[in-house]
Amino acid sequence: MAEVGTLREQGNEHFKAGDYQQALTCYAEALENGQMKDSEKAVIHKNRAACHLKLGDNKAAIADATLSLSLAPNDPKALFRRCQAYEALGKAEEAFKDVSQLIKIDPQNKAARPLFAKLNTIVQDKVQNVLSQVKSAINQQQPKVSTFRTLLLPDNAGPHKAKATTQSLRKLGIQVLPHSAYSPNWAPCDFWLFQILKDRLAGRKFDRIQNLTKAVNSELRTIPEEDYQDVFDEADQAETLHREPWRAF
């Protein structure tokens, strides 16, 4: 078998020549060599993501870019390529997260900025549409009494704080709860799952994103439904104390 460096260079040459399938073959052979450092594997995976994008295989591009990022977190090229693949699949929210992270890492990235502006508009429109649907569903399910209010605790993502979104919230009569400077009880409702998954999956390695997804879903299904319900009950109690702090005494 040829040396890893040689195979990678051959793959690069095939890519430049527009022979993306042959480039993938060279990169695959390079990955079969177990002597590579993680940094070397990360480069090959993001190169494979570029090939998949050229071939129109966006799901494969996401898989390879994700593997690259697992080995070299926040790599600008891997983030951008995964963002492009997500956008091509119509997954604007995921694409926006990647391009937002890319802008933080590389604010002067000329290719990322127009994509950021485009995706920001798309996500804002989706947020406003979803809010309208949610408000409509709430009005149908709940009795319209004077004491009824709709409360929302959003995260701090850009589209959620955008002027257009806040205006829509006011128009719909949805009250946005403020984030305190330090408020552990106001963590997102899925935050408690992170440590559980981290502990249960510690030490395990996944060579494919599909295997990681399967393992995570399997672990989530083992958690009792009552534990999920407790999170919402605690959030309700926290909101009450935030609004009526004297109840804590």
C-alpha cells in the first residue's frame, strides 16, 4: 500500500483535475492506514467532504465533515463544507449554526458572510412562521381567559433575538422571559441530557455518524418518561419563582 502522504497528494491531484470519484478512492485508501494522527485524518475527511459536495452527495459530505470536526473542532473549511451541505438539503437551522460558528472563528471570511446573511433571513422567517403556528394551536387548545398568558424562554441564537422576531412575538402577545445573569434552572430543557450521554458513551469510538446517532437514540430511549416530565415540572416551578420570588420563603 502506498504511503498516506502519497495517497493524499494523489487524491488532491485527482480533485484538481475534476476526477472526484478517484480522489475519494485515494482518500479512502489513505484512511485504511491506521498509523495516521488525528490531525491527518481530519484533513482527509474534510477533503472527502469537498468531493461529496462536488458529486452532489450532501449527506455523505455532512458525515465526512462531521468526522473531521470531531477530530479537529472548529476547523473553518470543515464547518463551511458541512454548512453548504446542510443548506443544499434544506436544513437551514443546522447550516446557520455552522456558519455562525465559522463567523466567530474567522470574522473576515468573505465566503461565509453572504451565506450567513442569507441563512439568517431564512431562519428568521421560519421562526416567525413557527411562532404563528404555535400561538394558533395554543389558542385552540386553551380557554381564552383574562389570566392566560403565553410565555417563551428562547435561547440566545441570533434569529431568536432579531428585531423581526421580537416584533412578531409582541404582535402575537407572547411574553419573552429574560435570562438572568446566572440562572442554572433556566437551562434549555435538554441540557440535563448532555452529561448523561457523555457518561454513558465515554470511551466509545464511532467511525460513522450513523453509528453515533444510533447509539445516542438507543441511550435516550432507556431514560424513563417520568424523568423527561420532571424537567418541565421544574421549569414551571422556576418560572413561578422568577415571577413571584417570595414563594421561595
